Amino acid sequence: MKFVAQILFFILMQIIIKTVAVNIKGRIKFTYNSANVLTKSSNKIKFWRNNTTNNKLLNAQREEKRISFNGYADILIFNCTQKNFFALTWDDGPWRKLTEGILDLLKLKNATATFFIVANRLLWEPYRQVAQRALKEGHQIASHSWNHENLNQKVTQNRNCTELKHQVLDSDKLFRAKLGVSPKFFRPPYGKIKKEVAQTLKLWDYYIALWNLNTFDYKWKELDKLYIVEAYNQELKNEDPSYKKLDSYISLQHDISRNVEATIERYSYIIDLIREKGYKLVTMGECVGKEDDMYFKKKINYKKKKCIF
């Protein structure tokens, strides 16, 4: 028993030491050594740089995504309506450390972005404060459903209008109650949305926002998060004539990470790269010329909302 107690005590001390070390680190320094960091992980990240075969593959994947929404892609937002606009978007937050770090960075860089928030996170005061700060500092707040359910599974398969109202309209009630705004921009969890749901949301006057630059940051372990840098390098530094560059972008990131300092450093590099390539950072509203229509001006009459399925 004594030996077990000693082991437990040792483990506890290690946890305490790590916690203290994190807390005394102080504020994040926004520096980024691209060459150094990419070299460290070159054995883990197998990504493409100006590779003709893979550029053609990326072109095909981009086209395939639009085809997957055949018959209703015109009511979905994939890109900005003005050239050289770049909308940075983050999903699944807010979280304390990373989202606050992102806000610190955006303030330092004098940049704006859009946060697609999972509504039920606003039930907790610490996360609500982060969202309030984002709104106060000029960033756009948008909806990412109530609790990040796959709408294709929870709504479409069961033709469940009640569940759709919960995911969208109950979220609106909470946004209005906790933040004082009613977001018109909605991003379906996992980017999955069937035709009848998309048409219903359009009928309810929502803008359905997807993306055309997926960083795939959610697929990689913490140590492999450098992939996000390569996603931007591949897109913005690509000189291969076979690759179809876009004239505007909506990028997808997630403000979830335990490796806060390193992640913020990468975002700092990315913001500088975007501007270096001549793009203007904008909110989703500005991206599609709806900066005066990002939020519902009148309270939604929830009882009158009907589904078309």
C-alpha cells in the first residue's frame, strides 16, 4: 500500500508541476519560425508542394464537393462574392485558452473573423464571456447548431422537423438571450446538409455557409497540427499551372487545441501569408456582401416556422 501511495503521490506532483508551468508561462508571444517548426515535423507530415498529380486531385475533390450538393449548391455559400476577400472562420468554440488567444492575435493584427459557435456552450459563463468579447471586438458570431449533431442523421433520415427546430431555432433563442444577437449565418456540423434541410433553412431566411479551403486541422494529432500551415502554403504559394487557384476564400479551422501557443504562432504566420498574397481579411457577412444582414433584426416567430419535409 505504501508503494502504491508513493506512485500516486508522484503522479499527482507531476500534474501539479505541469499545471504550474503552464500558468507561469505568461502571455503568448506571436512569433513563428516556419522553417524550424516544419523541419521538426517533416518526418510526420506528408503533404504536397507543387505536385502536379496531387494538384489535379485537389481540383477534382473541390469540384466533387460541389457536385455532392447537386441541385441545391446555389443556396449554399462556398466562396466570397468579391475578389481578393478572405474569410477566416473557426468552428466548435468558444473555448477559453485557444479562442482567447485567437482574439488576442486578431486584435494585434487588426483583423476580423467569424466564429461559428455551438450554441449550448453559451450556457457556461466562461465560454459566454469569450463569445461576448469576440462580438464586442467586431468579429461575427454565427450558428453551428445547438450541440453539433449530424443533421443528416438526426433530421433528414427521420424527417424530424422538431429536431431541426431544436438545433437551429433553440440556438437562436440562446444567442439572443446570452449575446443579444440572432445570427443569420449557419454552418451545418461536419458540413453535411441535405437538400430539404437546406431549402427549409433558406425559407427561414438563413445563410448556409460552407467553405472552399479545408485545413483538415481536426484530423491530426496535436503534434501534427503543423498540417494547417501546409494547407495554406499549398493553396497560396502554389505555382503549378495545373492548380486552379481561387479568387476568394472561406477557410475552415476549429478553435479546439491543447497546444495553444504553437497553434497561435501558426495562425500568426497564416494571417501574414494571406495579406502578403493580396487578400483582405473579412467576416462572412462582408464576404458575401451581407455585412448589414448578419443578424436577424426582428425577433423570430418560432411557432410559424415550418419544414418543407
